Amino acid sequence: MLRLSLCVTVLCVTLSCSAHAETRYTTIVIDPGHGGFDRGGIPGQRVAEKVMTLDVSQRLKTILQNAGYRVVMTRDTDEFIPLGTRVAIANSQPNAIFICVHFNSATRRGANGIETYFYSTESAPLAASIHASVLGGAPSENRGVRRRGYFVLRRTNIPAVLVECGFLTNPNEAQYAENAAYRQKLAQNIARGILNRPAVASRTSYTNRSSRVDVGSQPFLDQRYVREASGRSGKSSHRRKIASATRKRKKTSVDD
Ligand SMILES: [Zn+2]
């Protein structure tokens, strides 16, 4: 009897897993990075990250809506939305995936490239697909697909990906980003990565190695970073600086 009930349980679990795997998402939650007083990037950065992330996200919204998807934006104007609210919006949507749009920055002007992040295993194929598609249309280095516990990736319970669409501190990539046609291309390639997920995912690998770029002097609230960052990544000076900056800001912090 015990054995029979065990078999039934195993069968149910197997069936429910395979049914879950075949569930198609119908909603895309798009999360334009930063906004309002949180400009994104580093001090003195000429091109505001928050403007670029919103523009690409709105273009992505239009493309996905035209493809028949329901789209939810965590912000659709220049306003500050706390990380917890962004995560709550994502987690309240059934059959959804979560796409965070960011641009990178570094004190070293030469730093460039596209990188894409995920946290949960179920998000890895989606991250790989988006990365391959965005990279294919960008005049940029491949910085890889990386696993990292950013707040918005770790706290969401749906597939979640954060794409860094190039460095606004790099003269070439900033020039591209300022071009509306290029931002449209970025949005189209993110959308293509979402729509073609299974086919592309199997051809791309990822790494969880740390970035070589020093972004440690970034004092603004970068909503990707969290105080309770995972132990291993916390060893770098970059992480310590971020954690320290976040603690100093604790009383007025609105990021968690
Ligand atoms: Zn950002």
C-alpha cells in the first residue's frame, strides 16, 4: 500500500512537472532600470541610464504587444519604483516572465560589451536566448551570461532576466545608445530572444565568473545590488563598496 501510494505520488509529481514545463507564458513584465531621482550609472555620466532603459523598454513593450503578448511595465514614466514593488508586480502576474532592462557603466572608458544575468535555473535558457539575440545585433564584446543574486532576480518567483545593453560610459556604445534606430534594434533583439527562447538557448553557455570591470565607485542606488549579496561575490572590493554604500544609505534607502 505504501509502495502504491509512493508510486502514485511520484507519478503525480512527474505529471505536474511536465505540465508545468509546457506552460506557455502569456505576460511579459518589463522592468526599465532606475527612474526618478535614481539616474543610474556613475557620477558625471553624460547619458542618463534611466532615460535609455525606459526608451528601450517602451519600444520592447510595443513589439511584444504587437506579437500578441500582454505586457506589464513596472514603470512607464520617469519615476522611482522601489525594488520590492518591482518584484511584487512581477510576482502578481500569472504565466509571466520578467525582463529587466539596464545599461552598464564603468570608470574605465574602454569597458564595453553586452552581459546578461539570471538567478534561478529555470531562467537560464531565457537569459541565454536574450543574450545571444542582443549580442548578435550589437557592435560590442560578449561579456557572457552570468548567474548572480541581484534582488530583482532572486526575489522573483517567475523566470527573470536582467540584460545590460552596453556601457553608456564607453564613447562608442553611448553613441549607439543615443541613436533611436539602434535602441529600436536593441528592443527587437530582446523581443526576438524572448520569442525564440528554446531554439537559441541550447547553443549558448553561461559563466558565473565575476566581471573584470571596476564599477566600485558607483555611489548611486544601483537597484541590481543588494545589501545581503551572496557570500562569494561579497569578497570582491566592488561588492564591499556597494554593501558599505548601501549601509550608509540605510536610513533613507528606498531600495528594499
Ligand atoms: Zn542599471
